[in-house]
Amino acid sequence: MISLGRYIMTLLLLACFVSTLSAQTAEVRPRITNITNKLRKENQVHFGYPVGFAGTPETNNKYYKAYLKLKDKATDDELVQLPNDTSECIVVYSFDILWQRQHSSLKTIFLEHQNDTTFFWTAAGCTGMLDRINWFMLRRLRPNHNDGSKNYLTKEEFDLYCDKFKKADKDFSCN
């Protein structure tokens, strides 16, 4: 016969396993899917940077506003799923929001995307900025930011990936 303590321990372990499994497979709510579908219509990332000849921040852009809605409404669990999206813009938006929230999964997401050399445009300046997903993520994870953010990579790890990316593409800059 199973002792009461062993029975309770088994139930607790089972409950932990089920809750962990359900957290990992959490669904993205329809409201968040609607926001990402709107963002997916544009092939540029809009962070509200100054654009055009006058250098006016594009804070009235509908895609920037949708990005802000995603930032406000999406849970961390939903955002952690979005880097698996097929849209490079959704990958970048979700990673950026998780970085702003200083989420603990950033290094894992970066490691999953370290070979993702997909280009994406960011609306900025007169012509925009061209970047790659793995470059963007690495720069966000630069250690010792003076903005109070966490260090997700050590300086040695950052330098290692920096060197790797430079060897793969001479246009890459760690700055």
C-alpha cells in the first residue's frame, strides 16, 4: 500500500508537470492574433523612430500603434511564442518587447535564432535601416547596457557571436 506522504508527493509532482506543460503550450489569444495579423501586413518594423527629411517621429503610424498595442496587451507567454512566427517583423517586435520587459528567455530565443540571417527593414531616417534578425537580437543582448537592463550574455559570449557574425558577413557591425 502506498503511504500517504508518497501519494501526496506523487500528486504534487503530477500537478507541477501538468501546469508546466500547459504553460508551455499556452495559446495566443485571438486579440493578440488580430494585432499580429495587422503587423504582418507591413514588411517594415515601426518603432516610432524619426523618419523622412524632417526627421519627425512616426508615432502616428498605424503599425507603430499596433506595435504599442501588442506591447500593452500580450502576455509574456504569448510573446515567447511569437519568435517562432513566419513574419520577420513579428519575430523582431516580440523579441524587442521581451527585451524591454527583461524576460528571462531572451538568451534561449537568441540561441534559437543565431543562424537566422533573414533581413528586415526598420522605418527610420530617409530610407530606413536594413538589418538581420540575428544581428538585431545580438545587439539587444549586448552586456553592460547602462540602462539598467539585465546581462543575458557575458562579454565573452557577446564577443564570440560578434566574431562569428563578422566572419559570416563583412557588413556586420557589433555596434
